[in-house]
Amino acid sequence: MAKKTQPTPAPPEEAVEAERQFVESLVGSGQAAKRRPDGSLPPGATHELVEGDDGQMKVVRKRFSAF
């Protein structure tokens, strides 16, 4: 028998705001960026901005920084 799954509840308003601020800080500091035409990330970028299937931009960790 198939297990029923519950729909995922919407995140609390505080969590949505915290996520927005986190992404803004990554972009503002240059830690999140789109790939260059040659496919590389800019120096210092640890996260890539990618467009999801739903058209929304997502932040995906690609590498770590030593600093």
C-alpha cells in the first residue's frame, strides 16, 4: 500500500524574510553570482544563481571559501 504524503506547509513569515536577507547578503558581498559566458564563476563567488523550473532564481552552493 502506498504511503500517503502530507503537503508541505508554507514556511513561517519569519523564515521567508530570513531567507531573503541571506540571499541579499550573498549577492551584495559577491558570494553569489551567475556564471560567466565561459561557464566559470567570478572570483570570490561561492554560490551560483540559477533559474529553477518555476522561473524563480535559486542559490546553489558550488564551492567553499578559505576566508
